[in-house]
Amino acid sequence: MCILEKRNNLFILTLTGDVNDEHRLNPTLISSILSSLSQVKYQATSGTTLITTSSHGSKFFLNGFDLALPQKVSADFRDAASQRLVEMIEYFKPIVAALISLPIPTIAAVCGHAAAGGMMLAISHDYVLMRSDKSVFYMSEMDIGLAMPNYVFAMFVAKVSSASARRDMLLRGVKVRGEEAMKMGIVDEVHDSEEKVREASVRLGEQLAMKKWNVNSYAEIRKSLFPDVCKILGVATKFVTNPRL
């Protein structure tokens, strides 16, 4: 599950994970995140920022899809299990669409490992801050034999500009730590402890909130940065004129 709270001009979305502290994506968690993002969009005003993070001390920021869940649906019928996984991938799609459409700045404070869908959630934010010592980005699709959905690939290409980095992460399953991720341009800041990541994300969030950008303009300009992603997601764009004169 996740918890959304408002602290002054910051929305804080905390991924609380499950009883095993694996923070795996399943329909319940996906629904909870999407509901929280809908609340942020409804309550967003000029001068607010969203920070997404994980609970204190968690090993994971967010893991990939709960691959055990499809097996529970029908252990004897693999087709049914595969269909369940396809459905979860489609359930996750609106989260990426919601983040790219959100009318305020967004920050991912990655204090633990972010694998597959977890990495996708992180890089769907405007800014990514990461722990240097105990966090890795990992795209596990090649290792587990799962084809990459088109919207995931489009966002990955948009946010990971280096062709060699994309090759290594997608075709070799290379795990990337914070310092290397920053050199690749995936991460904006790295810090050597969980607390420093949280403090830096709050500091950045407050700096961005002080700009008090027009919410409609912010959303549309962000969408214009990722036309291919928006097309695949079915996210509509519009021209906004509201000059600050």
C-alpha cells in the first residue's frame, strides 16, 4: 500500500510495501498509488510539489511486478497466469500517464532498490534523487524472460539517453548504482544515506514550489517533452496561454 500526506507545500507519497517488505507491484498497490496520484492532481495548486519515496529503513524503493501472484491465480493453467501478468502491466500504465500529466513538479527519492516497474515509477518523475550506497536500478525483463511493454520502452528511451546504457541495462540486466546512474543522466543527485536523500528531496521540492509555476502550463510543457510516450499512453496535449506579465 501507500500513504499520501500533505506537509505544507509538499505532497509526500510513501510506498509502504507489504508484510515481507518486498514492495512488489500488485493490483492492490497499483490501485492505491493511482488513487493517491488522483488526489494530488485534484488538490494541486501553484507552489506545490510531489515527492515519492519508500518507508524508512526499507530495502526496496519499489520492486517489479508480483510474479508469484499470477501463479496463485491458477497453478495448473499457465495461460491464465500469463494473462493475469498482462493485466497487471496494463494496470500500471495509467500510473505512468498520471505522472506525466501531473500539473506540478515531481521528485522520486530512491532510498532502496528500484527494479523493473520500480525503476519505471522512479524515472517517470521529473527529478530522481538516489542513495549511493544501498540503491540500484535494475531492469529484470531479460533475466526473467518477460517482454517489455511498449510504453515502458518508450519512457526508458526518453529518460536513458545513452545507447550503451540502454543496451547494458536491457540486454544484459546490468544493475546500476547511484553514482553511475548520475553519470548516465538518469539520476540528478546521489547521497550517501537515506536521511540525506530525504532531506535533499525536501529541499529540492521546496525550491521548486517557490517558483509557483502555472499548473496547466507545467503539465503541458512536460508532456511536450515526451511526445512518443504521450502517444503510446493516449495522453492528450493542448496549447495553454496564460502568460505571467
